[in-house]
Amino acid sequence: MIAKEQSVPEALLYSIALQESGYSFYGKRKPWPWTLNICGKGIYLDSKKEAEEFLREAVQVGCSVDVGLFQIHWQTHHNNFSSFSQALDPIYNMRVGAHILFTQYQKSHDWFLATGHYHSPNNKARASNYRDSVYKILAKVIQ
């Protein structure tokens, strides 16, 4: 639904979510919506309410924060959200993540390059490492 709406490949979008917020449940890895990365430390919370509290506190103290399923960098992309709650809404977070990916695709017309730039648009080495990791996940997803 969101992939089609935002014109991005569904399997690639899912693979990015797994890379960004993947968490193992009963031996199966799934994207987890209440994931935050606060000052470089990833945490998986039990509820949206708990994640909102952590997000609010981290922003107030000036930590760098990545939010939700697609680990949207709050300091860069907070204008895409009307609230912490909206940033943690799984559908809305996915929509913003898909939009960021598509924006990167529009610059390169190459999904492979866009994937790396989703994570690190200004650092070739980090973009390459990220892209390689996502594409390993993608290879398993499309099997």
C-alpha cells in the first residue's frame, strides 16, 4: 500500500525496515515500530506511549534520535511530523521513510544508490556499507 503510493519497490522498503528496526520474535525477525536510536544506542520499547516518553526526553536534552520503523532522523526530518506521536505512528513513519527513499531515487534514478543515500547521503563509505547490508536482507526477502 505505502510502497505503491510512494512509488518505491515493496520488497526494498520492507528490507530497509528490517535493517532499521528489525527485532526477533519467536525466532522470526520483524520490523518493530517502537524502536529508537538515542545518541547511537538502539532501544526497543514495549509501547508507543513508552517510546514517545523516551523520544520527548531525548529531544529535550539534545540527543540525536532516529525514530520508529524506518529510523527517521528526528533532527533532520522533524518537520515531516506534527508530533512525537505521529513520528511513531507505524503507517506515517513508513510513509515518510518511503518518501525519503523515493527522494533519493529521484536524484540518482538508481534504487541501489538511493538505498545507500537513504541512510548516509553525504558519506560514500557509510552509504555503501548500509546498502550492502540492506541488499543482503533483500536477497532473503525475495527468495
